[in-house]
Amino acid sequence: MTARRALALVCTLACALAVGATAAPSDAAGGGSAYAPLNRPGPRLTVPAARLAASLQCHGDPRRGPEPVLLNPATSVTPQQNYSWTYEPAFDAQHRYWCAVTMPFHTYGDIQTAGEYLVHAIRVMHRRAGRRIGVVGHSQGGMSMRWALRFWPDTRSMVDDVIGMAPSNDGTKSLPTCGLAGVTTCTPAVWQQQANAGFIQALNSRAETFKGISYTVIYSHMDEVVTPNSRTDSSSSLHTGQGRITNVAVQDICPADLDEHLLTGTIDPTTYALVMDALTHKGPADPARISRSVCGHLYMPYVDPLSLNTYLQPLEALPNLAVTPVPMMTLSGAPMLKAEPRLRCYVYAKGC
């Protein structure tokens, strides 16, 4: 068995178990006068400062090298499980300053709280680096940074690139389980990533993107977790606002690419090429600049098929992924709720 097949087996098993973790797209994108004005100052952070500080782990010299990057993890995983075997070694080799933010409960907690962690991380990185940063995330991590930008306008001038890999920007319709028969419970983040969630409607209210920020959305037609992501209907894509946007499927570059949700956000070489194109050019990624030679690669650069960590991290992530769609069960310690968490007062036009 090749290294790529071994990785694919682990990731495919995880995705098969995780399908149904999130469910139902927002029809409020670009509208929603009930929601906060776009430029109203954000609320005070409620997460204790010490906890915010402890959540951010950084490497490299913030004042030197290419654009700094904040790595934002997917639902059910830690940054180490998501990135220590993929993008972290790549950024180290590039002498790129990067930070990774660890969310409560393996990123199963309330995404509104995760938004505060992201606000803190963006502010700290910008202050240390003295320049704008990029934010790169997978799945929930490719979407949740937009909550910080939507409701804390001061962060917008601190961010140059927002790059989502298989992001849940409009939630997902994959096999809904939350609220089944009125009794099924789910973790907060799973409720909030259903396509009909109030969280998704608030996230996409009035504008999805903001002037001065470049947005690169990378998705796969083979995605079985964030759906739909077909050739005619993409729940990952962004459309409204004044930001510069590129929505691109990996199959737009490599038509035979079979990588699904987890592989798109981890080892997929086409995704990596698009991420790097966005980080090394002004504006979002341009698919026309991507060499079709990436289609012949088995995995992204800096993934070491001989390293135990390459297999250990996906395997360590598997138990949490496996129980995601299981009603009334979690290994993360996150609360199990019978309904979506209530939207916080700052979300609304009337304020707090």
C-alpha cells in the first residue's frame, strides 16, 4: 500500500464516519437588516485573557519572511492534528511566521466563542508582525474567521488573505441528525454548521466579504461533508461584499482529482498550490497561474510519507471524528445541546 493510499484510507474512513455531522444554505446572504450594521465596533471579549493567550502557539520571526499566517483548525481536531504534518512544516521551510489557535473542546464548542479566540489571535499576530496577515483554515476553520471579521470591524485592516479549504461558509445539508425527532442532541459547532442555522444566517448577513481583503475558497466536487459542492451549486463559495473573491474547485484545475473533504484540507497538492498562490500574490489565488503539473503529484510538498507523525495525527483525530454524528455522545467534553446556541446580542441591529 502506498503512503497516499494509507493516508486516504484513514481520511476516507474518518469522513465516512463524520458525514451527517452537520446539516442544512443560508438564504440570508447579503441581506438581513435585523443584524448588526457592518461597521459597528465589536463587543468586549468575554473569554479570559489568560485563556486566549494560552490558545495561540507561534513559530518563527514575525518581522521577517513572507506573509504571516494564522492556522485555524477544523471541527473535531486540534491544530496539531490538522496541520503539524502538512502546512506547519511547509511554512517552516519557507521561513514564514505562523501561529495556530487551539479552540475549546476540539473545536466542537460554540463558534461564537471561537470567534473571540480568532479576534485575539488576529490582533496579536498583527501587532507582533507590524503587517497584515493571512488566515488559512480547513472546514469550520475555513469559515469561522469570517465571524471575527463580520462582528469586529477593527480586525479587517489587519487581514490580507482569507483562505478556506473545503469551508462551511453556507453550512451543509449532509444527512441532518441534530434535532431528529425533537430529542437528538448535538455539540454547539455541529448545530451551527447546519445550512439552516441562525449562526450561518448571521455570519452571511449584509455582506460576506470586506473591502481590502482577498478571499480564496477552495473546495472539491467530491466533498461529502460540506454539501452541496457540485459543479452548479457550492455551499463553500462566497459571493457578496466588496472583497476580492476566487471560488475554485480542485477539479477546475485537475478534473480527475478525487480528493474529498479531509484530503482537500490536508494533503491535496492542488489545494496547496492555490493556497501558496494566494499567499505569494496580491489578491486571491488565480487558477490560471497554477501549473497543471500538480495533477501528477500524490500529495502536497513537505508531507513526509516516512514520518510516523504523518499517520499518527490523522489516527489520533479519528475517535472524535467518528462520534461527531452520534446523538448524545462526545469525547471532546463539549456540551450536548437539544437546540442551536442562542445568538448573542451583539449580532443584532438593536445591540446589547
